[in-house]
Amino acid sequence: MSDKKIQLYSLATPNGMKVSIALEELGLEYDAHKIDISKGDQFKEDFIKVNPNSKIPAITDPNGPDGKPINVFESGAILLYLAEKTGKLIPKDPVKRLECIQWLFFQMAGVGPMFGQFGHFWKYAPEKIPYAIERYTKEARRILGVLDKQLEGKEYLVGEYSIADIATFPWVRCLDFGYKASDHIKVSEFKNVTAWVERCHSKPASQKGAQVTPFG
């Protein structure tokens, strides 16, 4: 552990991957600490000091805005903090910057929660509840449609690669690698989305960041 490096507390979930991918893309030095949520690591006192809500990911930056250490939790807040700290992965144009933040919040309020609910009822619920599966399947497809429309004629959500993309594409990938539900949701029908996910995931920083703090 270095007192000059960012300390990352995470696990390779879609939310966790966001921050490790961003750190790699930004070229920031960091130490990674796995928080195994299956073993209750998130409820340990040392981690609660970093995130009182006991959720991954979280970071400690020894060089905060005032030069002092600062803890940052909530993945969207961390991405925005890192982008503002470095002046990268967020547009400099004020209109585009606002657009980027809106799509970041769209992921936080829509993509993540709705895809997560779908995954719970599709894969993890102790009993299959057809109503719940149908409800969240429809919502997941609606959200994919929103993304697909936004990506029409664009390589990335706001034109340039940004924290909005990094926040979102791991969750779309999770429909496949996490929930094994790509065929059920018919993700392939959303051509702009599938091309965009491949574009984002193929970046070297994405490949490396996705392997940080792995399960197991």
C-alpha cells in the first residue's frame, strides 16, 4: 500500500468495473483491495469508514481537493470525481459536459437498478416469478432502445469517450456474462448498442480494468 496512490476497494461486478476501468484509462496509480461481498467484507469496520453504506466500489484518494485524504463512495460520484480531478473523460464544452453528466445519471438511476432487478429475478431469486421477469425484461429492452437511439450515428454516448460510457457498458455486458440472458432479452436486436459495447470493451484499459479484484 502506498500513501501516494489511490486506494480502490472493489469487486469485479459491473459497478466495481466502472472505477477500475476509469483508473486504468486515466493512467492513475492505485492499489486494489478486493471486498468480497459474499463473505461480508463490506460490513467490516475498516470498510465502513470508507463507505458508511457498505457498498462497493469506494476509493480513498490521499491527494484530495485540499491536498488531504478524501473518501469517495457511489460509483457515479467516483467517476465524476476522477474526471474532474484529471480533466479527462468528461467533455470540456459546458453543454457536452452537462450531456455527459445526464447520461451518467441515467446509468445510475436507470440502467444499473433495472438491469440489476432483472438479473435478480432471472438468475438469483429462489423461485421464478413470471410477472417480475416480464416486467424487468420489458424495462431492460426499453432502456436498451433508449441507448440504441442515443448511439445512432455516434461512436460513444456523447460523441467522445467519457465516464458515461464507462459507467454503462459493463452493465450491458453483464446481461451476457453475468446473467446469461442476451438471447432472452434479444440484445442483438440493438445494433448500435452491441457495436458500442464491443468498441468500449476492446480498449486495453477496459480489458485490464475488468480483471481487477476478480471473484474467487
